[in-house]
Amino acid sequence: MIPPPLPSPLATGRQALRGREGRGKDDGGNGKISIPLDIVKEKKMVRFEYGNNGAKIPLLAYVTLAGRVVTAISMCEPCRSTRFHIQDRTLVCNACNTEWILETLKGIQGGCLNYPPEVIPSMVEKDRVLIEEKVVLGWKPRT
């Protein structure tokens, strides 16, 4: 049985992107990390870092096949990889090749099945994906 999809905002809107990696920005000091939705939609998945007081936290955002935006900490904690790619209907760790179902992040195969990128809540507003800064800064690895 496949678990239900993760709750996440629906991807709507348009824009363009130059690369697949970048930096999230603090959206005017309001405690939100902001990235352009159009970039996520165009690239299907983007990795970026958010830093405060010297610490840089790797993040990713992607659009599922159902059109939902998922934001997560970009880390496979057991192997410490911060790089992933989408292959068909799966998210794959670039280091250990563990695979998770793209819609639910349920493990399919590999050594780090129980440690997919940890989903963090986000919302889409005015063609931007917004993430609560305090959630990201308070994140701790599960292993």
C-alpha cells in the first residue's frame, strides 16, 4: 500500500532560472526564506543553502508529478550526502543511491531508507515559495 502524498502547496505561476543551485533569501526580515516558484517549476528540483550566523543549511524544493511543491532539508543523514536527483517517479541520493517515492518520500531501496530529506513546511504566495526561517534554523539531524 502506498501512503498518501505529503501535504504541500500546489505549484502555480511562471518564471525562469539560470541554474539548479542557489541561495534562499530572507524575504525582507519577516522570518521567511523565499525562493521563486518559477525556478522550481522550470528545473523540477532545486538545491539551495540558507545561512545565518555562519551556519549553512542545505535545502531543496521540487515539484511532484501531481504538481505539488515539496521543500525539505537536502540531506541523506546516514551517508551525509546533500545531493539528490529525480529519476522517473523517485528521488535518488547521489551518494548512496537510496531511492524514495517522489510523492511520499517512502523508501523503496537502498541503505538509508528511513532517512529521506526531511520535509519542512512551506507555502506558495505571490509566485514565491516561503519557508519559515525558524524551522530551518532549528533543524537537527535525525542520526
